[in-house]
Amino acid sequence: MFYWLQKNLPRIVISPSFAVILWFVYGFIIWTFYVSFTKSKMLPRYDFWGIQQHFRLWSNMRWYTAVENLLIFTVLFVVLCILIGILLAILLDQKIRTEGFLRTIYLYPMALSFIVTGTAWKWILNPTLGIQKLFRDLGFTDFTFDWLVNREMSIYTIVIAAVWQSSGFVMALFLAGLRSVDDEIIKAAKIDGAGLYSIYITIILPMLRPVFMSSIVILIHISIKSYDLVIALTAGGPGTSSDMPAVFMTQMAFHRSEIGMASASAVMMFLTVLAIIVPYLYSELRRQDASR
């Protein structure tokens, strides 16, 4: 008996955690999938209704607005975070004297929650309190920066806040990748007459493909489930101009008593994440198999 306990102790220890995860994560994913095919309103109903909820979802103009905003946000968020992250990583890779201080400053936003970030940027971008008021007090009376209350520009305020918070994280990933590059490769390129710009563009950055892929997958995952930043900064407004799928889902579930439609939108978000992660994992596994 003692030998059996000693042999199976790791399994016994992790089995409660595994059971909880299995029930509260994967169990509720399956439950959400099923509810998305029912007529559920305020309370779940389990009579199968086919794909009617999904038809209702894709005929809802608010959902189209949320999807459009998600596309705009994702593209700008990913591109800007990677560009800024690469530039900051290259700057710190020059082994400047204040590297530790600058690295701390760049990474500091990651220590904040999206709620704090959204609240802070809501004050900064508020036309009566923030940047617009500052410039007008300095004498630029015609200066206007009202993106926060502008229906056409409100989604871009979310991009600004999200990039500010996440670009430091991308910088850390790329800096770790840059520090893993063999110095002999760089020295050989310099001997051949390559400039610093050419070394990074043609030699170093192509070697960081895994870092690029990891950054893109993580950033897209963050963008798809963006909720707290949107709520803190714009609350989806003005109107529904900065709505996002996660905000749409919670509004339908908890404010409109449309559990079926909320589940359908959650399924769409889940399938989008799968469409990104599964090909990424497949390509990485194939690359590892090919390198063996």
C-alpha cells in the first residue's frame, strides 16, 4: 500500500486540480457550445434550436460593429506593439548605460491592470481634463483632440492605451531573443562590411521568427478577449461605436437577458482563438520535428 501511494503520489496530488479544471473550464466550454444552439433567454433552456441563435447573431448590426472594431483594434494593436517592441529591444541591445532603468520604465505598464490603464487614459484623453485642455491652456486655442467622445475615432483611443501597456512586454520578448543570438554571427557580419541596420534587418530579425510568432499569437489572444480596458476607457461608447465582441457578449448575457446569443458570440470568439492557435502549434511542432 505504501509503495502504491509513493508511486502514485504525483497523480493523487494533481487530480483535484485536474478535476476542477476539467469541470469549470472544459465542462463550461461544452455547456456554452450547447446553449448557443438553444432558445435560452434570461435562464438556460435545453431544447435544441439548431443554428438559429447564430443566424440572429450575424443579423445583429451591433455584432458587426463589434467585429469591425475587433479587426481594426487587432491589426493596429499587433503591428504597433511589435514595431515599438522591436525598436525598444534594439535600443536596449546596444548595452547603453541606463539599460536597467529604461527596461524598468518600459515594463512598468505591464504591472498595471487594464482597468487601471483604462481609467488613467480616460483622464488623459478627456477633452475637458487631459491633452486637449493642456494644449489650450498653453495658448493653442484651436487644438482639438476629442477622440474619446468622437464616434469615428473612439476605437483608436483603446488602441493607444493597449499599445502603451503591452509594447513593453513585446520588448522583453524580443530583447531575450536578441540576447540569445550568437555574438560570433554579428562579428562575422561586421567583418564582411555589413552595417548595423543591415545586420538587424537581414540577419538577426529573421532569426527571431519564433519570437515574432509567439508575440503575434499572444497579442491577438489579448485583443480578442479585450473587455476590461474597453469598459474602463469608453464603456463601448459613444453609443456602441467602440464595442468589442467581449463587451457584446457580457451585455447580451447580463443586461439583455440573451444567454443564447451571448453563448453564440462566445463560441465565435473561441473558434477565432482556435483558428489562430491550432495552425501556430501545428507549424511549431512540424518545425521541431524537422530540426531533429
